Amino acid sequence: RSLSLSISAVSQNVTTPESQDALKRALAKQAVGLVKSGMVIGLGTGSTASLAIEELGKLIRQGKLKDVVAVGANYQSRVLARQFGVKTVDLNDVNNIDIAFDGVDEVDFNKNLLKGGGAAHTMQKVVDSVAKECIILADQSKVVHLLGSIFPVPVEVLPLAISPVLRRLVTLGGVPEIRSALRKDGPVITDLGNMVVDVRYVLISLSIVLSPHFPNGIPNPAQLENSINMIPGVVEMRLNRIVSGIATSVLVAIQDGDNV
Ligand code: 5RP
């Protein structure tokens, strides 16, 4: 299995679930190999970040790493860290974070990220932005030319402001939908007590109707991020899932024989 330190070509999106799991594990191992004793580590959320937490725990238990502490971006990562023997501390107890590891839903060739599949993007963005180095772990299925090609844009919203925010998202050309819990018996509520709105863009839907060859996605992620963050009730500018300019490097895992 090969690992690339930079994105250099087009994703083929051919990963099967089994090979995707293997790629995520390979990424996790590669990432924790960068950790040194005494470091403060930022822990992201999702299946890839969870594997990195597990691999980090293994190195600590084997005595290969000493005095490592971790800041978990949310409840899930903190619970997992404890389970795998990684000591956790509060973000407010550390002066800085040496390396943060995080997964991603989509990444483009400019290292713009679309995150939030697990509704944990707000604190992830804070932890990732505090870290001296933020390493994003992406299997080949995550690489896109334009963000928004596959996933909608997740926006974390104060529950009491949900209606005006939905209206403003529509005026920005979006098709917003409040994210529901799996059993559809209520909205998803984040660790911070807010709701999540997933937004697709009319341009994207129209492009499918008008021409299947027209590129889908968001041409200017940073501009859209700023516009969304200006809406009162959106939980400050760091809460939506387009995270521009935060990743310091992106590890992309590709299946042997495939081109990314
Ligand atoms: C959660 C996230 C995750 O990092 C993202 O959804 C990727 O998850 P996975 O590693 O399971 O594919 O942003 O809010």
C-alpha cells in the first residue's frame, strides 16, 4: 500500500468499503508514527481519527511513547482516548498542541476541507487551528476537484435562531435541510447543544439537470464560508464545515495501482 504526502492527481473514487478501511488504518499508523514522547496531540473525530487514537494508544501501552497527552475535540474522541489508554487534558490546560490529526469528508487540491459528517466540526476546527501542525487523513475517496461535489455543507446553528438562519441560507442560493437523528425522531444535537443544517446549492442541482458534465461543487469555498459565517445565529465563523487554510498537510492513502 502506498501513501502520498501530497495530492497530485484526480481521485478515481473506486475504493470498496474493505479497502477503504485498510487505507484508513494505514493512514492512522503513518500519522501516529510522527508523534514523539512529550508531545501534546489534538484528536479529531470520525472513523479515521478513531483509528489514529487506537494506534496512538498501542504505542503508549508498548512503552514506545512516554508523557504524551491529548486534547479531544469532542466527547467521542475523549471517550475513545480513555478506552485506548491515551491520557486526555482540557484544551484550556495546554499552551499549544504539537500535532493534531483529523479526518475529512472532502478535500480539494488546495487543501480546503469539508468536514462535519459527525456533527463535531466546531471544536475540531478550534483544536486543528491551535495545533502547530494539522495533519488531515484522507483515503482516496475523499479527494475532489471542488468541495461540495458529494457532501452538503454543514452549518452549526443556534436552535433558537433556526428559522431566520434557514431563510438567509436560501437567499445565499442554498437548499438547507435540518439534519435529523438516524431514527428520524428529532434533530441531531451537537456536543455544544446546537443544531446542524446541511446545505446543498442550487447551482449544483441545476448543473445536474442542465448537463451531467458540468462541474458540481463550490467554486470559492473561502468566500462561501465567510458569507455563511456572517449570518447571525450561525455559531460563529468557525462552526461551518468548510475549513479553508487550516490543514498544514494532507496524507492521502491510495490503493496500490490506483491514481490519485
Ligand atoms: C466529523 C468529521 C470527520 O472527520 C469526517 O466526517 C470524516 O469521517 P471518517 O474518517 O469517518 O470518514 O468531520 O465531524
